[in-house]
Amino acid sequence: MARLSEEEINQIRAKADIVDIIGHYLPLTRKGKNYVAQCPFHDDHDPSMSINVDKQIFKCFVCQTGGNVFGFVQKYEKISFIEAVYKVAELTGIHIDHSLALPTKKVNPAFAKLYKANKETIEYTHYQLDTLDAKKVKEYLYNRNITEDIITKFEIGFNPNQDSLYRFLKAKKIPEEDILNAGLCRMTSIGIKDVFSNRIMIPIHDSQGNPVGFTARRFFENEEAKYINTTETAVYKKGNLIFNYHRVKDIVRHEKKVFLVEGAMDVLAFEKIGISNAVATLGTAITDEQLHLLKSLHVSIILCYDGDTAGRNATYKFGKIAIKQNLPFEIVENHYGLDPDEIIDTYGKDELKAVVNKTVSWVDFLFEFLLTRYNLENYSQKKEFAVEMAEAIESLGDDFEKDSYYIRLRELTDFDMKVKEEPKVSSQNQKRKAQKLEQIRIMYPKSGRMHAEYEILSQMMNGITACNYYKQELGFLKDEDCNKLAIYIIDFYRSHSHIVVADLLDTIIEDSVKNLLLDIANWELSRNDVNMHALKEAINKAKDCFLEDQIQMLNQKIKQIADPIEKAKLALEKNKLIKKRGDALSQERK
């Protein structure tokens, strides 16, 4: 594999707009000429990540994560730097002649055996669906509006009877231990038997696309359960999985939303009406692991659980958890008491399309749902209803919405639950407070020395003349990271005529130095051009601090030495430094 040169990497970065790339992953909000977003690298409730359009960098001012476009993609996708370069090129539409050969990711050997057993099962059962023996199964699927495209996309198959899957896997040299551990067969008193005999097979994958299990529907009407899933295995833990997640995690970034349903057949129902961004929790109450996967999508959830009592109870439980986790969601208004597939069977595809486009807010849902739980004719229950509703209303961020819902609650219960506002601060006081906060904010860094070192580095980044003056007049900064950054800047100028922050970032190894560069690039007091007067002042300040350090060091030595002759020598040296410092200050004043 040919290696990408630094020039090629810089060309890709220059052509990639960081706003477009980050916008592919996150919803962005314009703020002045820049953008802000909720940071995906910590539990962010307010937009704390800033994207600088001019400098093509991002920075979170809470968790301090930052970088250029490659750094964002690398951290977000959890991939290597070179993989991030190729990903950015792909998203930008840039063709790279060199192929990307990646090292094979290590897989737990025990897991790999189960993945293999499941993969062989998918291929076998998918093939069986096209045999003459499965002709009626195929007709059944077609009658359910499950087309050939859907069958292929979801790798749907059929497992015949007479333990044919077990015999097939044995013929493929899959060890019996792996077959049993994958939950495909079970040991009985009469030997090993298929778990999913005479069932339509829908494969289930983990978030990375590894095959981990199956949900299987009976084909013949009998006393067996209509649906059965793989029992828990080392790789199949239902509470950790979201069906179809591995297919939609890239799609939803364009759609800006994902539909969340209960089961795999509901996902297929959405596919029938042309909606491919649906996932399912496989009938479980939402778990922390599933919630984490959903949050990682960074899109709004459109909740479409079944319209029956169990489905509405599940919607309520989901909503309570999602609100605490600040997960944005809306709820499909399904009054049919049916699941999505049943709506298609009963009323047709167009009706399901119409249903999923009608959504209500969490508070609207609660106004209706809680009336089935509380009797408003009973004072105590009415009070409990009002308290729960008020808590939900108060969690809203929109004051207009709050006022509207509080009025609705008062009309329903006669309780005025609106939170009383604190006395408003005068606009003049607010202005003073804002000015004070701004003053505090722009004073960072506070110490004179750090302020000077920031100024020097900022000036060096503005032009090579400042860099040359620094080398001639100072050449060293006390703060370790500042000094390292100065060296990186000097080195960068050896092959570049000017500094591009996003490119300079790629040359820096230490994370602390990268963060320092981002801080200086976003520093409120930084200048856009070289200002020699400010640079000289900053360098003089740094020199003064060096002299002060030397004087203090001599003071310490003088205290520790008992010999009066040595003390006198050190005192003389100290006085020379004090004079030198005084002369320098006098020269500055001129």
C-alpha cells in the first residue's frame, strides 16, 4: 500500500469543511460566524462544543476535547488517524488512488467461533428459502408484503425440520460445542436437536454487524410460541442489542431521526413503506446499554411502540428514562391498539405512513396516558396527577410551551402548579453582570507570565517575522507545553510559509500541546496579524520573569549558605540581576 504524503493529507483537510463533516454526525447551531453543538465526547446537556469556521478546528470547553476535522472523525468513529483521513476524503467526495490496508482487528476467539456458527446458519437458512421445500414459506412472505429486496437485505431464511441445520453445521466442521454455545441447537435426552425447526429466521447483529442470534417465527400454526429468540449466549445478550442498528447508524445521520419500535417484524413493516431508519429493542424495556447506543446516534428518537396497553406502558417507561438522560424524542400517536405490521394488514401501507407522521410531545402523551392511571374525581389522585404533570412541564426548555401546558393543567385540575419566578434583575444590573463575566472570561490566562507566553505564541502563529524575532530575542519559554509548542511552530515554518492551525495540529504528538494550541487559537485576546509592539512587550515580560526567577533562586541560596564570603558573592550577583532588570524596565518605558 502506497503511503499518503503529508502534502496529500493537508490537501484533503483543506478541501474538507469541518462544519460539513461534523454536521454529518451532529446537529449544529450557528452562533455568529461559527457553530456550536452538543459535545459527543461527554454527557453534554447544553451545546459546549464550538466549531471555528476560519481556523477549521473544534473545541469543547467542558471536557477540553478538540482538534481538526481528522481529530473529530478519529475520536467519534474510534478509528486510527489514517482511517479518519480516508473517511473524511470519502465524505468530501475526494478520490484517493492509494488503497487503505488496515490491520485485522483482534476478535475474542471464543466470540469468533459463535459468529462463524451464526454466519453459516444465516447462509444455510437463506439458501433454504429458495428451495422447493420452502415454496409455501416464500409465498407466505410475499403475501405479507415482504419482498425479495427485504428478504435479501435482512438475510431472512427458513430452517426446515428434521434437524437439518445441525447436520449442515456438522458437515461444515463446526464443533458441537460451538453449535450449542451459539444457541442454535440444544442437547436433549435423544440427542442434539435444532432449536428453530420449521421457523422463519431473521438474523440479529450487534452494533458492529457481527451475527449474534436470531428471532424466529413459527411457520406452521401449532401450540408453539409464535416467536422465539436465541437464548442468552456469550455474544447474544438481548438487553445490549438493538435490532437493525448496524444498518441504520450511518443512514440516520442524513435523516436526522430514527424510529424506535418493539420487534424485528415492526422494523420490516417500516421497510415495507420505504422507511429504512427504524430499529427495535426486541421487546425489552429500554436498558442503559440500549440507551447508550441510541444516544450515540445523536438524532431525535421517534418512538413507535405498539398501540395496546403494554405498548403504551412501555412508552411511558421509556419516556421517564429518556427525559432523565436528555434524549430528544417524540411519540407516534397510535390509537389503533395495533403494532405497525397489523396496521398494514388491517388498513394498508398508506395508513401506517400517515400514523408515523403524527407525533406528539412527551407532555402531550402524559396528559392522555396519566388519565388512565389517576382518577381526577379523587382529590389525592388528582393532586398526584398534577404534581407528575408539573414535573414534566418544568423540564421543558421553552417558556411559551410551559405557560401553555400550565394553563391546560390548571383547567383540568384547578391547581396552579406554575413555578413562581424570582424577581427580575434590572436590565442595567444584568448588563453589568454580563460585562463582569466577559471580563473574567477574557482575562484567561491570569498570570502575567502565562499571558505573555500566550501572546508570544499567538504572534508566532500569525507570521514568520514574529517567529524569527522570538528566536533572536528569547528562544525559550518557561512553561513546558508552551516551549514545546514554540518548537513545533518553528519547525512548521521550515516547510510552510504560514501557519494553518488545523495542519499544525497533525504534527503535534502530545495531547497537552494540542490542547494548548487549540486554547491559543480560540483565545479571545489573540490577534489576526503580527503586532511587533505587543510582541516586544510580551517578550520583555518573559525576560523580566526569567530575571525574577533567577533573583528568587539566589535568595534561596543566600538563605541556605552559612559562609559569609559565599553569601557576599551571591548578593553581588543578585544585585547585578536587579540592576539588569531595572535597566530593562527603564528601557521599556522609553
